[in-house]
Amino acid sequence: MKYFILPFGCQMNRSDAERVRTVLSSMGYGEAADEDDPEIGVMGIIACSVRQKAIDRVYGRVRNWNRLKSRRPLITFVSGCVLDEDRHKFLKLFDLVFPIDRLPQLPEMIRQYGVPTIPPLADGGVGAPRVGQPGRDEARDRIESFWHVAPAYASTVEAFVPIQNGCDKFCTYCAVPYTRGREVSRPSRDVLEEVESLVRSGRRSITLLGQNVNSYGLDRRGEEMGFAELMDEIAAFGRRSDRRFWTYFTSPHPRDITTDLLDVMAASPVLADWVHLPLQAGDDEVLRRMNRSYDMERYRSVVADIRRILPNAALFTDIIVGFSGESREQFDATAAAMREFRYDMAYIAQYSPRPGARSADWPDDVPRTEKSRRYHVLSRVLQDLALEANRRRVGRVVPVLLTAEDRKPGCLSGYTEGRIPVRVAADSRRIGEIVDVEVVDARPLSLEGRVA
Ligand code: SF4
């Protein structure tokens, strides 16, 4: 008997799926390479509620899966980021719907298949945990038992390490505080042990994950180290180790970025020169309505600190266009901010209201065609900026981590320390190495190189 698991959305969901694999393997299931395998008995989705599109894909998939049930016994489940509204609908479509921190109970749920075990959550509101959500202590116990499941890592080169779950920020467009609950930091001892063991087993790229990664430790002040100290401990391990590796973290919140953290990063070769700093909007009024808790002055000063302390760092961002009430002038301010901060990469999303998030009660008043226009304007800005930055890299020799075979025969794909994708002519035996590459050509969002 086999299982098939499909993570949607962010790296956190891909990381969660690695733990789901462990649990299903421990029950004797093998992993199917694709969903058409007739031996599949369990199929699951790790869902993402951040955008409606991702949820629409879940509905599409499960309807197909349910057709297979007339031909053979099949259990379906969904976990991950699931809003109340979707949970109620999912209960009619999936056999099991459970929060990811209940993963250790999945074998029992499969055995008792058909009995939904999670009570629906009542409505709460901005700034407050929902009635029915566990308190922070209970949430901590549950998520820690989830973290104790050893992940079945998907790659021998790169790995994700969750360090925190949930979020206390309550941005008005976001459902994460409702789907994942309040912030809980993973014990630093466990994080450091996992990082060290991954590096010792040959991984070259480690990404620390959390919804709000740099507020790590704030929920356990006095008992646990802060994020800069955690990074410093990884830097200390890097000094003791003879391995070359890069450590990344995502996503941080601009409010919690400190110069202490940037100083620690600047001092260590194992802490990558890469910062993912979500902007979301370039206008103070839009930021205020998003409840982002920073304004452009604060954001500008963080970027200035990054440029001063980490002059070679690549800068990535997230932006939402067409947020409720966003005027043309406010959007133009976002486009201007993109040019000002010269991002190397931006993940641009068209706003869609998420049921349960505060802004879902506000008018979704930017027409779809205008959202699409704004999206394309920013995409063009990004392409121009990134191409300009990449052209400056031509002729330089840069270290590149080779991660996989490229679609072009005889080539491998990889990325620079700043996560700029590079295609390199190289033998597949070099996958997993960090090699010096001479950049020979630039595209808007990638580079072409040859081993130096
Ligand atoms: S910081 Fe805001 S956008 Fe990020 S997870 Fe928390 S509430 Fe959502």
C-alpha cells in the first residue's frame, strides 16, 4: 500500500510534508511517485490558505481523488493552513481534516477513519486568538510533539528547519494567526541539534522557517535565546565545523530586524548574505490598514542598515497589489519603493480577501483588471531591476551551490549565496557541491555560468 502527499504554497508546507511522510512510512506505506499509482491507499494535501487560488486547487484535486473511491478503498486527508470556512467545506470532501500539530495522532485517525476529530473554531477577531483555539501552553505542547516527528527530508543538499510556528502580528489581510495560532518558538537546543546533524550529513543549504522568524524567542523571554543569539550559535558551529554551508531564514518581519542580527550575519560565512524583507506596500496609509506595524521611514532605515552592514546581500521581498482601498497613487508609491530598494527578487501577489482575516469585511474594491495591471507594472519593474543587477554580475566569479540536473542537457541548476538561480555546465556528480562559477550571461531572474 502506498501514500501520495501534495504540499501547496510555502516552504513551511513543504517542511510539514516531510514530517507527514515519516508518519505514513512508519505505518508501512511506501511513497507513490504520482497520484495515478493504483496502489495508493492514502492521499493527503498540506493546504495553504494565503490565497484563494491555492484553496481552489485543493477543491479541484479532492474532487478528482473522490472519483477514484468508486474503484478502490482510499482515505483522503487535508491539513496545513486551513480556515474555519474551508474546514467546514473540507469535512464534506475529505475523510480527515486536522491541524498539522495533530500529526502524531494521524495513525490513530486513519485507523478510526471517517471520524472527524477536530471541533470547529468559533469566530474571534483582529488581535485576538479565536475562541476554541488552544492557549499558548497547550499549543506549545502540541507543536512540540509535532516537531519531535523526525522529518523524511526531501533533499540531500538542502533542508528546511522549522524554528517557530504561528504568528502574533495579525496583519489584516492574513489568516495565519487563525490557522496556525499564536507564536510558539521551538527549543533552541532542538533547532541547533537538527542544524548540526543536517550539516554533518552533507546538507549545504539550511533554511530556518517560521511565519515571523525573527521574533523567535519572544514568546519565551528569559527562558529562551532570541533570534540573533540563535544565529550566533549556528555561526559558532560553523567555526567548529569543517563543512561549508549557507544558512537562510524566512520570513522575517521588518519591525523585528535588529542591527545585532545583521552584525552576527556579517561576521559569519555560514550565515548567508541574503535577506527576505517583506514590504507588502510602499504607502504608509496602506501599511497602517494592513496592520503591518511599520511605516516607510522604519522600512527605509532597515534597508539602509542592511546595505551598510551587509553590502553584498541580495534583497528579496513580498508585495501585495490591489489591497482594499489601494488608490492609484498609493500603488505608484509601491512601484517607487521597489525602484528605491532595488530588490533582487519580489514575490508579487494580487490581493484576494481571505475569509476570517479582518480585511475580508472590507470592500474588495480594486477591480480585477486593475489588480492585474498593477501586478504587471511591478513585474516589469522587477525584471528591469533584476536584469540590471544580474548584468553587473557578468564576468565575476561567485560561489554557486549545485542542487539538481537542469532541463538543458549537460547542465546543472543551482543558486548563488544570494539565492539567484544559475545554470552551469557541469557533471551531475557535482550536485551538492559549492563551486566557484564564472558568470557568463545574465537574464532578468537568473544567471548562466561555467565552472571557474
Ligand atoms: S506577519 Fe502578518 S503576513 Fe506574516 S504570518 Fe503574521 S499575520 Fe501573516
